[in-house]
Amino acid sequence: MWYFGCAPIVDGSDSYSYEDNAKLKIDKVEIKNQKNYTCTLTFTLDGTVGSVSESIEAWVNENYSLTPQVRQPAGEIIKAPIGSTFSQLCQVFVPCVGNPSVDVLWSDQSDFLMETNPSERVYTSEKLTRSETVPVKGVWMERVLTISKLQEKDYNINYTCHASSARGKSQRYFTLLPTDPDMRLPIGMILGNVAVLFIVSVIIYYLFKVDIVLCFRRMFPVFYTNTDSDGKLYDAYVAYSQPNTEGFSNEVEAFVLHTLPEVLEKACGYKLFIAGRDCMPGMAIVDSVEENIQASRRLLLLYTASTFMRKRLTSSISSNNNNITKSSDSRDSTENSESKKENDRSSNMSFDGGEEIYPDSRQQLERLAAMHRSLLEGSLKVILVELEEITPAQLALFPESVRHLRKKQGAVCWWKNQSRARRWRTCMRTKEDEEKGGQLSQSLSPSSRFWKEMRYHMPVKGKRAMCPEKATLLNV
């Protein structure tokens, strides 16, 4: 039995406990535990009960030091770029009261790093200490490892922080690795180059789309179906103002009967249907238009500024004359009849007093059939060929279907080709050209811009065989 002063110590009371019924253990020693402790041994010898006591004086010293604890590094993997300056803190906590004696050192895989001179590439700082009372009394010790310029040999090494004292040892390490390559710059450059390439490609395709498509058709005809067995007789039906009709001119007739066949038929190998050249004698206009449009893969609608304007102007004048006739109550029926005849005669006369001009019923049928098949059925592709420049005021007088199709797909402009040809002729006229009267062969060259656009819209002469079932249906 142990006594604290004169009071017996009970096992488990306060911070006291017994070990092997003889040893006294004091948990969390405090100043109040400083006193005399007496151990009393009671025994029986030959029936006589006796006891032996011995006392010790316990002094409590407030200064103590426990095993140091390394808090940093924590066994992590650290990445740093080559050539950079790297620093890592070794942080040690020592639970104690007073000034503990603890050694804090850095080491690599081969040896301790003892150098503290900052002029060296690898060095450590002096040990720094600071006390702490909350939440646990103790001392923090710190030492910084610094590598001024990382090299290849510094990587893939475990750097260890050691803390040792008379109460024990502790150590923790970290592994230094090179940083992963920064992919943001390469990825950004790649995306930027792709974006620039895409924009340049779009611009190039927009500027040279016709040339690119024609080149592709010429180089890879096997990708396109052979149209020889599709049941069509003509590659294109040419619709234009007939002689002695509204919108007709000698220039248009020359273009249709000479220029178009010279280039599209002779140079490019297309087969055209041209009214007045390929019509069957005695065939009705309606049957001729319907049958030959049905047998054509495209329809070329040629027009000038006056092709549709005169019709609109004539209909407007007729409407105004009818309104005037209806509102004139003072005139008798004989005068109205004579006035109507005069108007009819004047409407069939040209403005210069020349030959009579009649409405072009064939072109009206061609235009109506073409617009119906193109805009409503989608079974025919109409190519608008603009022979002279059209102003917005003139365009406003065009039929709505023609204006809609022109806005939707545009028109192939012959007058632009003529303007470029005149500019080229002015700059490149030679003596031989002057002797020939300045006639320019460039307008008949299939490689000119106008004829390239015409070939772009015309059917493709492919080499891939058509499906037999489809060819049979087309022939039926």
C-alpha cells in the first residue's frame, strides 16, 4: 500500500494506479503530486503480524521533452520545372516545456545536406524555433531546403527531414519530380492554326469554288454518275426571246445561235436544245416546249433588262387604258371601239416606228414551265444567264418568280465577262489584234470566268454507271 503523506492511495483514484500491486504509476504529473510517498509492506511471521515502511520524497520538475514529430514534409510527390528555384520546409514539433535539445537535418539518398551557405546551389537554412502553448505546449522547429537551380540529377530523389533527440527519432520525406509539360500553349497554337487554316480554306473556297469543283470533276469523274442513260436528250434547254418578239435583239440571237454552241457544244461537249434551230417543223409551241424541257437536264433562261420590262409596261398601259375607258361615260360605243383598235395597233408597233412587235408566247410558256418545275416540283435546275447589267429599278419590274430565283441562287453574268474582256483587251492589245479589228477570242475561251460558271452549273459528265433499276424507270 502506498501513502501520499499520511493518506492511503486508492488504485484508480485521481491520476494514480497500481501495477503488479506494488508499483505506483502517476499519469500527467503536476505540481500537486510533489510530496513524500510511503510504501508499507504488511507480513505475518510465525503467527506474528508485522509491517515495514519506507518513504521517498518526490520532486516535480516542470521542464520536459517528448519525442519530436516531423509534420512537413508529409511523404508527398512535388513537381517543379527544370531550371527553377525550389524550396521545401522541414517542420518539426516537439511537445515539451523548456528548451529541448533536438537536431533537425536534411538528407538526400546519399548523404546529409549540411551546407548553409546561400552561394551554393543546394543549401539549408539555419534552424528556427518558436514556442507554442495552445493547444499543446511545445516548440516548433523549422529548416528550409533550397535548390537555386534545378537540374536533371535533382529529380526522382527522396529528400528526407530528420529530427532526433534523447527521447527518440522521427523522419519524413518528399519526392521531387519534373513538372508535366504545359500543353496549354501547344494546344492553343494548334487550335489557333486550325482556326486560321479553316478561315483561309473558307475564303479560298469562296473565291475559287468554281475552279476547285471543276478541277475535282475533271480529276475524279468516277465519283459522278454517267447521265447518258437517264432518258434525257439534251444537257440544257435554251430559253430566249424569239425574233419579232418583245425583248429580242440581234446581240441575243448571235449569242444564242453562235457563241453558246461554239463553246458549250464544240469546246465542252454539251448538247443544247435551241428553239429555232432544233424545233420539229409544224409542232405546236406548247407541245414543243413541254416535250423538250422534259428531255433536258437544265434550262438556260437568257434575259436582258428589256426581256420582262416591256411585258410589265404593256400590261400596265393596257390596264390604265381599260380604266380610262370604263370611267369615260361621255364617249359612245363607236369611239370606244376605234380607240381600242388604235391602242391595239400602237401596242404592236415598236417605239422607233419599225416592224411590229408581238408578245413572246413561247418564252412565257418556257418561263412558266421552268419556274413551276424548279420552284414547286424541284425537278429541273434553271440557270439564269444575265446578258446585260440590271439596275435595281429594272429588277423591280421583273416577274416575282424570276426575282425570287435570282435572289436564291444568283445569275451567271455575261456582261461581267465582257467588262473583263474589254479591260484585258485595253491592257494587252497587240498589233495582230488591231489588224483583226480588235476581236477578242477570250470571250470564247472555256477557261474564262463566265464559261467556268456555266460549266459549274451544267450537268456533270461522270463515269460511274447508273443503277439499272433507276435507268429503267427513267426511260419509262
